[in-house]
Amino acid sequence: MSLNPPITDWRGRRAWIVGASSGIGAALADALHAAGAQVIASARSADALQAWAAAHPGALALPLDASDLPALDRAAAALLAQGPLDLVVHCAGWYRPTDADLDWAAWEQHRTINLDAGLRLAQAVLPAMRARGLGHLSLVSSVAGYRGLPHSVAYGTTKAALTHLGEALHLELAPQGVGVSVVAPGFVETPMTAQNRFRMPGLITPEVAAAAIVRGWARGRFLIAPPRGFTAWMGLLRCLPYSLYFP
């Protein structure tokens, strides 16, 4: 069952990816460009973005820092002035292992990039999508937001809130023809997961994750969670009572 309007033909569509310089965002930019979309890639790494755009004809590099919320507003306004946006992806993320001794600065960094930037991006682009009755917003969350996990006081909390945001937006926007999806991958080989010092089950490459995400958009899915085997098991943890989950 399709919960969103399926996107099967990317030719002529404009896709803006915020957080596109590495990891899943960079792989998505490659995949969508190869499928025929005009990709606008945003991230802090201006040189990396310019090099990528030079190697991908028709693509646009739009450097910005996702933690600079007014910059997100300005970038969205500039892009919308040039034409409609068919897909907007919030892929910027921040992760540092955090425990119960969490300091406020660490919390603010996680919240600003993982959550506030996603909400600010939604506020900036959704009015134009609602006016058209067309468009898709995708929020890259994580299975770390499914339930409380060790060393994830800040990251898991902000990702859980981002997933909730996507669910709430979908309820309101689906009747208006605007798609909203949440991407909740498991372990993906990225600079963020390279910090982990434990075995990561089901580890996949960004390219595998990006291919699964594009398939999810084509099938009109709301929740896209590669790799499905691992994330399905993680999803089952949400059904356990606390008396079983905590032990």
C-alpha cells in the first residue's frame, strides 16, 4: 500500500539534499542525478560540493551550514524563486556518543542539526508544496530513535523526535497531495558510524542505503529503513514491555 505519491520518474524533477557531502546524502545525490533529476547539493564542505557538481552536469552546489537556521531559510527562498522543488531531503546529522553526564553544548549541537534544521527546512519548503498540491519532504532519522539505547542520550532523543515530526506532518499533508517520508537506516558506513567501537550488525554501504531509499520513494513508502532485516528486528523491540526491554 502506497502511503505517499510514488516517485518513479526523476527526469526533470528538482531534488534538494541538505547534508550531501558524504555518507547517505552523497550517495543519494549520485543516485538521483543518475536517474535524471536536477540535484541541488548542500553541506558545509564547499570545495567538495563544487567538485561534485563539476563532475555531474546540470547539478548545483549550494554550500550552507545546517546549524545556521536563517541560512536554510535564505537557501530555500532562493531555490523556490527559481522554480518548484519536487523533493527536499533533510540528511544533515550529528552524532557523538552521549551518556547520562551529557553537557548542554553537546545536546544543543545534536538538537540543532538533527531536529531543528529538519523542522526549519519543513517550514521553509512546505508552503510552496502545499500550494501546488505536489512535492515530497524526506527526513533522515535513525533506528536509534526507535527506543532508548546506550550511549545515545542526545542522538537517539533527537532522532526519535524527528521521526515523530515526520509522522505528524504526514497525517496533515497526505490529504493535500504532499508526500512525507522518514528514512530510518540501521548501521551505514559513514564518518559518523566510524566513531563506534563495537560490532555493527547489518552494516551496509551508503550506496546500498541510497538505492533502498530511492526504491522506497518509488513505492510510496512512509518509513524506509534499510537494511530491512536488521531494522525489522529493531522495530520489534518497540513492542516489548519495559520489563523485558531494559534487561
